Amino acid sequence: MKIIVTHINPDQDAVSSVWLVKRFFPGWNEAEVKFVPAGKTLNSNSPDNDPEIIHVDTGLGKFDHHTTGDKKVCAAIKVLAEIKAKKYIKDKTTVEALEKMTEIIRSVDHAEERSWPDPMSDKWEFLLEMILDGLKTGYGRLQNPELVDFGMTALDGILEAMKEKIKAGVEIAGGVKFNCQWGKSIGVETGNDMVHRLAERMGFSVVAVRDPKRGNVRIYGHPDSQVDLTEIHQAVMAGDREADWFLHASKKLLLNGSRANPSMRPTKLKLLEIIDIIKNN
């Protein structure tokens, strides 16, 4: 039976290291996770003398960064380095996503987030590290195995979101850029929901996305803009009277189908036709 050992009250680095081993080391997905006091090893044995036991973030072995004062590493980065060296992952996007994730994990593990901007913002309490801390105390307190299970599920979601973000960056780079009355805008053929979110963060005032498989179109106005999609709503309805459209009360969201309502009839209008309507209304 393979065993992964980490410290009690596991933090984000410890949980992430366990997750990396279980998800990406061949044959380790069913490994048992055991817990020891920080710095210790299982049964006080050497951390790396048994190939069926892997210590992470404890024990001063191969996957513990506490043997050095180097702030450029953490346990998760050490585990990922092994994954990359052994070529356990073939997909380049997954590797890039994991590199981005472990860099955030490293930064938080070395308390660098305490120098991030806007220190009083409540958004910091939504960091995985803070959620794990909250689950160690008070109502709904989780024990060590439950903390790891929760953290692994969260990391599964973060990995997929990070991969979608990387792909979105590529799709935005290849999108159709144009100007309309509200400023720089973009149209993209994509089924990736991260595209419009990332494009809006990048400062695009209007983002039009068309799902190439289903044909549904969604048009987003940046929340902080003066965008009003009322006339565009009227124009797309005139251009295709058989399609279903929904204009949000904010006037900044025009939907021709979404994950929340996939039953809406897709428009026959092509992306370039949608862009022309946005430019001319």
C-alpha cells in the first residue's frame, strides 16, 4: 500500500503537494494519506528510504522545502519538478497551468500575499489558504483527511479554470478586434466561458462570443462601462426573428443561450454579422 505523508493541520502547500502526487504520479491515485507533526516523518524513519512512502512538506526529505531558506521553492514546486523531470504529463497546457498554480502556492507559503495591493479587501478570505484555515476552526471544522479531500476537489477546479484561462488568452489573441461607440471591443468564436471574463479584465468594452458548435451568441458589456445593448438587441432580433434573445435588466448582457438556459434557439447570424451590428448601433 502506497502512503503519502504530510503534516497535521495541512496548509495549502501540503494539500497541493498531496494532490500533485495523487493526481499525476503513476499508480499513486489510491495512496493512503497519513499525518505527522510538522518536520517529523512516519515512524521516525528516513523520509526517502522506502519507495512506497512519499513525504511532502515535512521530514526534510526530497519534497520538503524546509531544508533551505530559498523563497523560490515550496513543497509543491518540488513535487511538480519531479513530475516534469519524469515527463508524467504530456499536455503542455496542463504543465503551464500547474506552473502558474504552484507559483501562487509558493508566494502564499512565503507570506508574499501580505504585500499584495488592497490589504483590507475581503477577497483575500476566498484564497484557498484562508478557506483551509477557516475549516480548521469553528463550525464545520474538518479533520486532517477531510481537509485534504476538500483541498483536492478545490484544486481540481482551479486546474481546469487555469487551463481555460491559458486557452482563453490564445483565443483572445486571435479574436476579431474592433472599435464601437463604447471603445475597443472583440469578437471570438469559442465555447470557452473564460474568454469573455478575461477579455473584460483586459479592458475590452464589448465582448461578443459565438459557440462554434451550437451557434449560440452572447454579448457582454463591461460592468464599469456606459454600454447599453438595447439597440443591438433590437437589431439582432430584426436580423434573425427565429432566434431567442434575452436582454438583461442591466442592458450590458445580451444572451442567445447559455449554460443556464441551453434551450434557447441559436441565431443564424455569423460572428462577423454580429460584429457589424455592434459597430453600427
